[in-house]
Amino acid sequence: MSNVHEKNIDGKTKLVGLLATPIGHSLSPRMHNLAYTLTELNYAYLAFEVGNDELEATVKGLKAAGAAGFNVSMPNKMKVLEYLDELDDSAKYARASNTVVNRDGKLIGYNTDGQGYVKNLLEHGVTLEGKKVTLVGSGGAATPIAIQLVQSGIKEISIFARNDAFFVQAEENVDYINKEMKQFGVKANLFPLEDKEAFRREVAESAILANGTSLGMKPLDHLSIIDDALDVLRKDLVVTDVVYNPQKSKLLAQAEEAGATAINGLGMMLWQGALGFKLFTGVDMPVEQVKEILFGDNQ
């Protein structure tokens, strides 16, 4: 039986978890476990179906059990801050954490989402210096993207959010950028997503249109933030999506149809994961190998 491939889990294996719901679509367990195998690190990464209601008990349990750390995805990225001991600047600015490291019994929150998003843009040859960006969303993914973009050389950002109970989060983000992040010299504007005229105008003035919402992700994959794509999209526009399942969201299909540059969420997912991998293990993720095995030609 020597040809059996054995995952070497033993008494010294360190646990890393992912806390989210719904969680079935996540590529994170495959990505991290593949990277552990490639680097021969004695870690195991498991996904836990956890929402806001179970979050506190789960965080305490993982801390008590001595887990190396955990990733946090929807809908827990903001809520988790309440249960952490310390926040890195990346999580403090974003007011959300997607990566929590257990350092000697102290839980420290980081945010690698915004950094992963910007890194992915740069990998695709997109320059940010002096550009205007239109961003849809103000939740756990969109907020760190906005905050990181502000620190990456853009000159203006227009944020659109649904005029619902969560609109206040968008107001806070814009207020935060204009007041607390004044040193970066970025002007932030806010509009309700329902204002189609404003959306058309802001996208027309922008180099990048970014979807920072889960709209377009399974099971909402028949939906897009845009109704009339040809009216809004154009050839020299870069359209990005945080969604990576499906790999071509309806928005990105619309972008391709209009001749725009379409960038899906796989690269952001990969780079935020690589940054988290380093925080958990102290070792660099073999990004090129992981990308090749996991994504092939789809990123």
C-alpha cells in the first residue's frame, strides 16, 4: 500500500479555520491545504459553517483549542472585531478583519482583502495613480477595497450602495475617507445605487468599475449590478468583480460584450490568501504553483 497518498496529520498538526456562511463554494481550504503540501508544512485548513450567531462561541473555542488562526468571510468580517484582542492597521482602517492570527493566546485581526484586490489589479497591469474609481458596495469586502484604493494613489472614489438599512455603512466609509484619511488627498463621493443617472455619469468619468458585493455569486449568478450594460460600459473601462464563483459573473460577461477589460475575483482571492498564509505560517505561499494547479488559465 506504499502508493497511497497520505496527508500527514499527527499530534503536532496546527489548525487553521475559515468561519463563514454559506461556505460550500469557498476555494480557501483547497488553496491553503495545497500550499501546505507544496511547502511541507504541518498545518490543516478546515471550513466551518458559522454565521454571526455562532461567531463568538467559535472564536473562543478556536482560541482555547490553540488554533494557529482563522480566516473570516461573509457575514462575519465586521462582527469578529468585537472578539479580538488586537487589530493591525489594515483591519483598523477597514473596520473589518478577514484574517485572525493566534499569537501566543492573543487574537490579532488583519485585513488582506484590500491588499489582495490592489495586488491583483497591478498583476493585470492596471495603474491606479491619479485614477477615479466607481465602487459598488460598502460591506465586508467592499470596505477594505475602498480603504486600500485610497492608499494606492487614486484621486477620487465614488461609492454606490443600496438605499437600505446598510446605507449608513456606506456613509461611514465615505465620511472616514474624507475626514480620517485626508492625508491621502482622495475625494470620496456617495450615491444610492438606485440613482441610475448618477451611476452612468460616475462610471463614465471612472477608469475602473468595481463590484464589491456578492451580487452575481451563486445562487445569485443571474444578477448584475448593471441593468443596461451597453449604456454604462465602454472599451477603455476596467471592470472588476470580487465574485469568483462563477468565474465569469454576469457583470463580467456584460463587460466583455462591451469590449471592456474584465477581471474576476480569483486573483484577489489568491493574493489575499497568500498574505494570510504568510501571517499564519511565517512562510511565503508558492503563489505561481498554487495558481497553476488551482486555477489553470482561468485567472
